[in-house]
Amino acid sequence: MLVALVWWAILLQRQNSLIQDLINENIDISTLDYSFETKQSMILGEAFVFGLALIIGIWLIYKSYNQTIKNEKNKSNFLLAVTHELKSPLTAISLNLQTIRRSKSIADQGLDNLDLAESETNRLNRLIENLLNSAKSDFSDIKDKSSVNLNEVIKEIIRETSIEIPYSVIGSPKALMINKVSIETILKNLIENAVKFSNDRYKVSIQSKYSQQHTEITIVDNADIIPVNERSTIFTKFYRLGDESTRKTKGVGLGLYLVDRLTKEINGDVTVTSHQSGNIFTLKVPND
């Protein structure tokens, strides 16, 4: 836009100087060879370039503004979420330990409270681990590989959820040479998210499909369908669908970010599609 304005100023100055010279020399303008059509085309062309630059500039400003608003909203959501997530387990642990202290017999109610305290402690520990992992600039420590049976890993995660999740296997399960911590983190986040966000967690299902080149794990949930334009955004750090002030589910928006990042580190791929009453997360990892 600035270049266009400068060019117009130069042209106007030249035109003004020409007219002034003609006036000083008393030359009849009608005798000059002047092409009106050529000048008109030039002016219209310059006006088009100026208008195009203006439209592009407005679009870039609008895009930048929207991105700024989105970033501010994500920051606000993160602060609200992490405050709640760090405070909630600690409060639960404190209350349960106080109850145990007041109990006359630890056998009657103490064991249940200890289980709850342990559960909340583990949740807080996972949150802190996710925060630390998300702050890493690289994941060089996951290059170490070992033989891992994904079938057993999935069964163990299902046991930890304490609900019966239908699990089917297509093909012959095989051990993969992969970083165990990475694949456990990926699968745990995907399965726990499916259970956490589903409207009916008993409708969550998992399927493993083993082929010659890849192992494909599909996790079907019963959650609100993720809009198409949000399916890439959900893997952004600290991003969560909806408004944090009215949210009922726990989390800080790190689970899917770590899933996406760790999956890329192990040369895998994770995608999300939808079905009639929920979403389908598909994890594909190479067999070698």
C-alpha cells in the first residue's frame, strides 16, 4: 500500500510538472499526442493493485486479531483448568487423610479412603508428568526401544479404568520394537479421554488390527462429535473444546498434545473422525 501511494505521488508530481512547463511555454495542449485510453488503463491498473493490497492487509490484520483472541482465551482456560486440577486432588487427599485420622478403626472406612487418596495422588502425578513432558524441547530420551506387546498394554490400561471396555483383536498380536513409555502414554491418554468425555462411558470400544506393515488401534467413544474444523486444533497444547468456566470434565488440554507429539516421534500417525454418536481416534504405528 505504501509503495502504491508513493508511486501515485510520483506520477502526480510528474503530471503537475508537465502541466506547469506547458503553461510556462504557452503551448497549446490540444496539439499534444496524448492517449487517454492508455492513461486510463494505467490508472485503473494501479487502483486495482492498491485495492488488492488493502484487502490483503485487512485480511492479515483480521487473521492476526482472531489468533490473538484465541491465544488469550486458551491462556485463560489453561489458568482456570490447571488451578482446579492442582487444587482438586490435593483437597481430596487432605479430606481423606483427615477422615482416616478420625476413624476409630482403619478397617471399616480407612481402606476406602486410602484408595481414594491414592487415586487422587496418581491423577496429580500424571498431571505434573504431562506438564513436564509438554515443556520438553525434544524427546531424545524416547529413542530407546524394547519389545512391547501392545495387546497386553491395552488390556492393562482397560483394567486401570475399572470399567468393562469391549476390546477386539483382528489379526495376530505381535510384539513391536518401540519405546514402552511413549506408547503407554499415547494409549493411556486416548483411552482415558474416551472414557472421560463419553456421555455413556460403557459405550466406549477398542479394536486392534495387526497387519504386515502396521498396527492400527481404533478407539470409539460416545462423546460430543468434534467439529471438522476443530479436529486438527484439538492436538494443540492447552487447547480444549468449549468454555473452561462451564466445563464439567477434568483436564488441562495436554493429553492429546502429547499423543500427537509422541506419535510423530515414533513415526506413527493419529487421526480423528466421527460416527453417528461420537468420535473415532485411530492410532497407526509401524511394525518396525
